[in-house]
Amino acid sequence: MSDIEVRDNPAQHRFELLVDGAQAGLAAYRLRPDAIVITHSEVNRDFRGQGLGNELAQRTLELLRSRGDKVVPLCPFFAKYVEEHPTYDDIVVS
């Protein structure tokens, strides 16, 4: 089992997905006064096909929830993820 982590990199305006310490993907964002807008997400080619997109979405949303942040899932992948996981309805805004 790999060690998977998502961390915020505010200087780059992105959440970074790390697998065993290597950057495997990211979710780019921009700030709004009332929410964080996820604009784009991707998993690096070498890490695709392992369900890491779902890990990135889930862990990013859990991190946002733990900080009390709201999210606008503008990125199509994140939008689909929150549509399929209504447990995040409490932090999603439009």
C-alpha cells in the first residue's frame, strides 16, 4: 500500500497529491471571498489508472471541510465527484 497525501501549496494555488513522496497530481484553485474554486485537476501520466483522481478529490474535499472552507467544483472531474458523493453537499457552493 502506498503512502498517499494531499497538501495545500498556497504559493502555487494548488493542492498536490503525493504518492510515496512523489508528486502524482494536482488540483489547481483560485480564491473567492467565500470559497475555494477548484479550476482544474490532473493525475500525472505515470500514476494514472490507480484511482488516484478519486483520492485527490476526496482528500482535497476532506481537507477543505476540516478547515471550514467552502468549495466551488468548477473542474469537471471535481464537479462529477461531488455529484456522485452528496456527503460533500455541506461544503459545496455555486
